[in-house]
Amino acid sequence: MKTKLLHSVLCASLLLSSASFAASIDDSVKTLKDSASQERAAQAQVEVTNSSEAYLAKVKAGSFTKEANADETKRLNKILHNTVSKHQSSLKKAPKEFMQGLNDTMLALRALHTNKPQEAQKLLQKADKEFQVALKANPKLKLIPVADNTEIISFNGDANLIKHIKKSAIKLLEENNTQLAIDMLTPLQDEMIMKTQYVPAYLYPKAIKQALASLKDKKSDEAFKALVGALNATEIETIIVPIPLITAQDMVLDASKLEKTNKKDALALLSQAQDELEKAMLLGYTQKDSKTYTTINKQIKALKNEIAGKNVVVKLYDELLKSFHKLTK
């Protein structure tokens, strides 16, 4: 029900109804001749229906998946691409000289590993000059982004599905079937996880000088440790972006473009945005009683009423998109 991927769509599970279990109870009862046996059999079936096995069947049934349609897939891919691009463009680019110094430091480390101290010394001297140039041009240089990765955990289900899963999990917890409850709750994530790895610029000149001093004293092992210590000193920044929130925002933006030419489609998009907003709340990405969430709900309702009343709503869209910005920043 849950997977991790980049720019793709997860087909989330739609839980089976208990209608099939009820039908099996009726069929079993009809086949019994003895009324006492009928009563016992019916009771046994009810117990099975209410047991953890029934919930387990709902969790693992292969027939309860829902395929995303083409429009949903296209919208999701567009949103993910735009969000990743915006994030990457916000990262400060590392100075060319710093990256060259970092590369020479890695090559020096490799030279030391293959017992080539003289080659390592030349590379470190070169790296030292490169770092000095970079830091002289950027004296306030602190953290340098060197790697960026985005992970997508997408849940393709509506608010009603989330409510159903949570309700079923609560039932399992009441029966102390904690592990099954965890299985049911695990898919309830719908987010982008953006991780950026930074290296502290100020450490490298110090590590280079320390390594060069160790090599001068013919202590290759000490030089190696100094370089490894600097290279391992990384910091990772993690940003969680709730997909329902940015999806709802995108739907509102599209609705604003359709309002004058196709009010019906604009209203449909606003209704979908409301569902995405509710999903975000049910998944815990925002709180139902938060001021911004409440404001956005009210603004969408007001906007739908104004559209139905054939009034000009440009300013209402502007205010709504500003509210979304507060919620997603």
C-alpha cells in the first residue's frame, strides 16, 4: 500500500466492505438443518467477521487497489516536478573553487589509501590553495550543499478512505492487535521528503593543513584520519512537503484560470481542493482547529458561493492563494 519512489504515483488500497462476510453468514445458515446448529454457526461466522482475520483480509486483499486516472497522474507529476525544481533553485551553488578543492581532497584520500603519500601531498597543496580562493571570495561561506535527494511517498485515496483505515485501526488497537493496526496505518503518508546534504566549509582548510603537517612528519595514517574526519562532518537538512496541500493549492490555481470560461469545472476543482485539504488534516499535516486551515476552508466555501452567484471573484482567489502560501511555506 505504500512505496517510496521519485515522480511516480502510488495506487493506494481501498478497503473491502463487510458485505461478502455477511453473505457468507447467510449461506452457511441456510445449509444447516438443525436450528440450534444454525444459531451456533451464525454466531461463529459473526465472531470470525469481527476478528482480526477479517481486518487482515481487508489489509492484504489484492482487489482493493484504485488506479489513478490520467489527469490525476499528470497533475501529480507536474506538482512534484515544480516543487523539486523550486527547491533546487533555492539552494546556494557551491563556489567552483571549493568543489575543485573538495575533489582534490578526495583524490588525496585515495592516494593515501593506495600508499602514495607524495601524490597525496601535491593534491592537498593544490586543494589548500583552492579552498583559500573560495573562502577569500566568500568570507561568510559556512555550509555548502553537495547532494540533494527527493523521496516521494504518495497515497492515492480520498478522505473517506483515510477515515475508514483509521477507524479500522482503532478497532484493532482495542482488540490489542497492535501489529495489524500498524500495517493498516503505515500507508497513511502523502509527502515529499527533500534531503540536502551540506559540508561545513570552514573545516576543510583546517583538515588540509593538519593532513599536510602529518605527511611532513611521515604520518600517513594521521593525515588519512584528518581528511576522513572532515569528509564525514556533514549536515543533512530534511524538508517535508505534504502532497495534499500543494495539490489543493494547484487545483485552486487552475480553478482561477477557468472561472470566467468554465464555472462548472472551476467548482469541481474547488471541491477536489477541499477533499485534498481534508486529507492533509486527517493525515496530520495540519490541524483542524488551526487558524489558516479554518480560513482556507471558509474562503473556498465563499468562493464557490460567489461563482455560483456569477460574481467577480478574482480578489477572492488572490486571498485564498495567499492563505495557502502561509500553510505550505
